[in-house]
Amino acid sequence: MTTPLLEVDCVSASYGAVQALSDVSLQVMPGEIVTLIGANGAGKSTLLMTICGAPKPRAGRILLGGEAITGEATHLIMRRGVAQSPEGRRIFPRMSVQENLLMGAQALTTGDPTPQLEQVFTLFPRLKERLAQRGGTLSGGEQQMLAIGRALMSKPRLLLLDEPSLGLAPLVVRQIFGAIRQLNETTGLTVLLVEQNANQALRLAHRGYVLVNGRITMAGTGAELLARPEIRDAYLGSGHG
Amino acid sequence: MKPASALPAALKDALIAAAVSAAIFIPLVALRTDVGPTGALTLRTRWPEAALLVGLVFLGRLALVLWTGRRGLRASTAPGPWTQRLQQAGRLAAPAFLALALVLPAIPGVDRYWLDLGILVLTYVMLGWGLNIVVGLAGLLDLGYVAFYAVGAYSYALLAQEFGLSFWVCLPLAGLFAAFWGVLLGFPVLRLRGDYLAIVTLAFGEIIRVVLINWVSLTGGPNGISGIPRPSFFGLPFSMAGGEGTFAGFFGLEPSPSHRVIFLYYLILGLALLTNWVTIRLRRQPLGRAWEALREDEIACRALGINVTTTKLSAFALGAMFGGFAGAFFATRQAFVSPESFTFIESAIILAIVVLGGLGSQIGVAVAALVLIGGTEVFRDLQEWRMLVFGGAMVLIMVLRPRGLVGTRTPSIALGKKRAIGGDLVGEGRG
């Protein structure tokens, strides 16, 4: 059996006295797209941030490719080949698209960012057209492309995406998810996707986990979870699919 | 807008402005207390003066509203017509400024007074550029920048006096000490932002000043340090004696007091240009880009694997170092330092230069320093009204250009040309 690229083992985390995650365990195998779905405040983003080192887990272990990264500083974790497109995209509004992308290459250990830049442009040709434009003037969908592109600049082994569909029109969401699938199929990039848009996310992902109040309540393949009546009721709205 | 409806609206607007000004001028101007011969306070009223001021405000506001429409002066954050022109002219303006600065001492009619003014302005340009690294690029609001200026000045004063070290040895040391204090300030404030950061840096500036006042055995306390060695031209002193081994003697020139002033002028020009050059270079490096990204969004920086700690500390250290250089220059120019030169108002002026110039803009900072420092010198004849002009200029700039004189940001890298961009004022979106 291959070692998981990411293993979260019985992790608990809290903000001060507020317990945000309790005993969360999940695995992401190399080349997989895994999605984590759940309602607002379930702890999805907290889990992503805990994987990135802030907040530090109170208990449990996090392993990246079999090596423990629990409690390591964020910038060191990122240098090990993890990249994140944070919640709310958080692009640099006054910097140009090109500068935004180059900021993503800061954690790149090998010097030249050109091959990464080319990869991003193949994936999102729109960004190439907008290269000199300020990040803040892009549309929401373009900003999300930029956030993902920026994360790809560090040549990651594991890409963490925090709600890429947030606030985007359905057509744009389909475009973004299509790009994620394409990326996974062509380069074998491993993706951990946090989403509220359970329907689309489960269709895209190989496997999924459901997080409720800081605990994993269900796990399975995307198709399995989509078929579960509880999921349909809680996250998909009955009748729609 | 139809003129018929414009007039009543303008009258109403002007009346409101007059009422506000009355609320200010009645206690400030109309009522005045004087100390009588017995030491008792007597109240004197000056109603005509107050009425005149209120009337002026009324008329001024009325004229303004009628002239520009209901909204009064329009603020613009977008590149306005004249910034765009400035940006286009920037290609020429920056080299033109530089050329003027270089030949200033040689221009006929430029006497000692103008050179001294030039030195003063350039000192503030350098301080503005130094603080620009911290506030403009890294976005860390620093209200205690003068502390590093003081550290540099006292470092030079003490090293030169106690150990007899030359200016050129002391200069890097002064920068190093200031950078050290920059890091020292940086550590406790790593997690602070905005207002909270401003308060701590303000306190830091005061701490340095209070220490300078009270550590009498080292700093001479409020009396300061006098008789600081003047700079020499790489070992050749400037002396009126004009003998062998002095600057004038060595080059076979007529001894003149202006030699030293010209030397000081070029010295500060060189130091300021060094600051500018380092900043421009760094903006195109990963470190400089990380500073700007930090200003934009700290959380995103963390998510991208940027070491926020070292990035912040490097900004504090580098900004402080240039402050220290400027301080050493100040000490050698004045030959006297005292804590009085390093009060909070100095920090405020330097910050005002950076903010008015446009955070992060090199040319904007230089223009703002010229306007604020040079301007107040030129208006010296106005005496106490000078500060009114100073304040008025600041208000006007902020009303018209809330983002500073040069509010637009030039990307540090442009499409196609990669790292080899020639001019530093390439217009936005153009290669």
C-alpha cells in the first residue's frame, strides 16, 4: 500500500477555548482529488489552516508524504510542497496579475518560475491576457483563477483549495472545477478541496469527507456520498441533484 | 445643474460652513485673554476680526460651490488628468529633478542659503524614502521613525568624539546600530497592525528620546553633544587656513567656507540616491515584492509560504538603517545634537511626507518633501502663519488626492521585458 500524501491523524484544534476540530482523521492519496464538505462553521477552513500550521493542532499528527509536519512553521510547510488558495481568494488587489503570480513562486525552491508560469497560462489562458492588469480589477472568476494559479506557482505536490466556488456564477464554477479536473488528470496533482457546494464538489472528487461540528461524520467515494439520503437532505436540498 | 436651483443650495452650503467656522473662531479669535500688569487675566473681545473670518469662509465657500458645483472640490483616487500627465512626464521629470539636483551648486546665483535649503530638503527626502520602505512598501505604520534618526546621529556623535573615528567609518556603524534598533522594535510588534502598531512605534520613539535626555553621563542629557567633528574630504579637512593638507590647499583652490557646504550637499544627495537605488532595486526582488504583498494581505502572504517574520524585520531594519545614515549626516552637518531635534513632530513630518507623496511612490515622496520642507522655508516671512500654510497644504493635498500626490502604483515587473526594465517610472500596463 502506498503512503498517503497527506495524513491527518486524530487532530484536534481550537481557537482559545473554542474547540474547532475534534479527532479528525483523513487521508489523501497521491493523485487523488479529495473533498471536504460541510456547513458554515463546521471547521472545514480550520482543518485546512491546521494542515498549514496555524493554528497548531492541540492533539494528533499531520504527516506529509510520511513525514511529520505537525507544529511546523507555516512557511516551512509551504516549502515542503503544499500550496493553498485561501478562503475568499485573497489576491493582492493593487499588484498586477504577473506580480501576484510571482508572489506564489516565493516558496519555489528552484529559481526560475517560467515553466510554472507557462503551466498556469495553459490552464487559464485568461490570466495571460490580463497579465498587466491590477488584481483588484479582475472579475470574481478571474480572481479565483489567479488564486489557484498563484498557488500552482510554487510547484506543489498538494494543492489545498478553500471554497473556490464562493460567490461565483454556476457557469464560472463549472469552468474552475473543470480546470481542477484537467490539472489533476494531466499532471496528477493531488487536491484537497473544501467546499460548501457539495453537489459539484462530490461530482469532481474521487472521495469525500463530511465534517459536522468539527467531526468527520461520513466518508466515501464521491458517488457514494452523493447517493446517501442524509447528504441529499442536508447539503444538496432534496429534489435537486 | 440649473442656476436657479444652484444658488439657494449654494447659499445653504455656505451658511453651514459659516456656522462651523463661527463655532471655531468665536472661542479662538473673538474671545481672548491677556495677562494684565497685576498678573490677573483680562478678557478682551475681538468681534470684528471673528466676523471678518466667518464672512470670508462664507464667501469662499459660496464661490467654491458655485464654481465647482454642489459637491465642492472633487476628490479623485483614480489617476486624475494631472497624475497621468505626471506619470507620462515622470520619465522626464525624474531625470530632470536629478540633473537639477546635481548641478544646483554650480548654478549662478545659488548661494549658501539655497544650498543649506537643498541640504535640508534632501535630508527629508532621504528620511521619507527610508520611511517609505517601512510604511509605503511593507505597510507597517511607524510613528517613531525619528528614533532611528536619533540613534544614527548619536552613534556618529559618540563614536567620533570618544574614539576619534572618521565619518566614513562611523557612517556604516551608525546605519548598523539603527538597523539593530529597528529589529529590536520589530520583534515585539510582529503581531501588531494598524493603530496598535502605530501606538507602540510612537512609544518607542519617545523612549529613545527620554533615554537620550536622562542618560546624562553618556549623551549629555538635554545639553546634547557639541563639537562633533565636521566631515573631511576623504581625510582632507575643510579649513579656512588653506595650508598644505587641507581640501583647498590640496586642490590649489582659494579657501572658501562654501566648499564644505557643497561637499555636504553632494554627500546627502549621494546618500539619498543610495536609498532610492536600493529601494528601486529591492522592489524588483522577491524581498521587495514580499513587502508589498505584506502591505496588501498578510494572511495571503502566509498562505503562500512567505516568512512573515523575516520579511517584516527586514523592512524595519532596512528603513531604520537609512534613518541612521541620515542621522549620522545630520550630526556631522550640525556639529551638535540634542534630544530636541528628535521630537515626535519630526516623525509626524516624515510620515506626512510619505503619505502626501503617495505611499510607496519614490518620486511622490521627493516632491512632497520639496513642497513641505522647501515650501515652509520659502514662506518663512509669513512667520506664525507659516504653519497655517503648512497645514492648509496638507489638507488641500488630502482633499484633492486622498491617495497622495502619486497614488498609482507602478508594477515592479512588466510583461515581456522580465527583469530588465530600464526606467523606474514605466506607466502602468505598459511594457
